[in-house]
Amino acid sequence: MRLLNKHVIITGGSSGLGFATAQRMLARGASVSLIARNRIRLVEAAERLQPLVNRAGQRIEIATADVRVRNDVSQAIADLIQRAGPCDVLIAAAGGVQAGTFQQLDEQIFHDLMELNYFGTLHAIRAVVPHMQSRRVGTLVAVSSMAGFVGSLGYSAYTPTKFAIRGLMEVLRQELKAYNITSSVVYPSDLPMAVEQRTTNGDGQSGNQAQLNPDRLAQAIVRGIIKHRFIITADAQSSWLVRVGNFASPLLNRFFARPMKRLQQQPKPHEDNPPPTGLV
């Protein structure tokens, strides 16, 4: 895939990984649109990126939105598409992290992180997919974590959100392939043992990606998009762990497919007898 003249929308784009990826995209000749909650930081980010605009028609747009709020994200993306054209690439990089064991953390933190990390990603994807389907082309990129492969002691609220992102992208990879929409999931080398406290980009919508080498990961993201890679990593350790984690996937897929196939073959229950729930 060539990025020249493409329109790339990035959530969490005012700093950290989102900002670093915007830099790489502009260098490739793409136009970028940044979404974050803090407009001051967005304006500052756009000003810092402006010197990288060196092609006719290339542009930088910004829109404020809280990714946790579906209507905010939908409106922001609709506005950006109207200003800069259809979204060719979506990079959902907004997120957050909170350390703490299961018993230490208040239950609200589990809800908050799921709203920010998972639903923040979901809202952005749902906003662009209809446009991509109608054009039968597009690329979706979501940022998971190595914690999406390995449960991380002391991050009981954060880890499930990254597993959820991984699962979502694996499903979308299959469901949207017929529309020529490519799905990618990014695994930063961020098993979060080194992250001591909650970190943000100043507007509450950037996670521990800022603790890593954002430019190196951004480079890997651009390379992964160009080569249509589903799994994107930036270092040998992450690549090795992903391979190990995926080694048993075919066997597990067949194992879980059996009860689902049997369920599908069963006759539909009478309306007076509702179908069973709680399938595991």
C-alpha cells in the first residue's frame, strides 16, 4: 500500500505514539487528521507537524473528541472526512494504563479503562468502517499491548482491555476482508512492569505507549501498513512472544469451533423456550 495522498486519521494524535506516527505518515506524503480531547495540545501538535508538509494537497487537520463518547468520535470523524476526504487509514492509538492488583483497584477503574482503551478504539472503528465498506478499501490499525498476550501481574484492569482489542481485530480481519479492508493490531513491547503510575498525554487519552520509543514503534506501524501485516511489532522480543502466543491458535480455533458448530446444527428452540445462555 502506498501512503502518498492518503488520508490518515489518528486518535490520541497530539503526542506520544499518535504524534510520532503522524510524523512518519507526513513524511510518506499522506495527509493526517489528529483527534484528542485537549484542543490546545492538538493545535500545538499541528504547528509542530506543519514543517513536514511539503506536497501539494497535503494537509493537517484536527478535531477534539473524547474517544469514550461515541457521538463525539462519530462527529469528529465525520467533520474530518468532510474537510480532508475519505479516511484511508485509521490508527486508534488513544489509551491509558492504571497499575494495581485486582483487590487494590476500585471497580470503577475497570470500567474506566475499558471505556477508554477498548470502547475508545471501537467507537473510532465503527465511525469509519461504513465509509470504507462503501468504497471497498481501507486500513484499520488498533494498538493492543504485549499485555494482550500475557496477563500482567499488577495490571488487572489494564490487561483485559488489551485482550479485548486483540480479539476485536482478529474478528474484523476475517469479517472485513471481503470489503478489501485490512486490519492490523500493534503490540508495543510494553509488558507494563516498568510502568509505575497511570500515564497520559495530558488530555487523558494516551497510555504507556509514551513510556516506549514512540518513533521506533511508529516506524514499525508505517512499515506494517505498507506491507499489509496483521501483526505489527517493533522489536525481536515482542515478535518472538507473539509467535509463541499464536503457535497453538489453529488447534484452539478448531477446539472452540466444535461446540459452536454443534450449536448451529441444533434446531431452533420454540419461542416459549428461550435459547441457553452463559456459553463458555
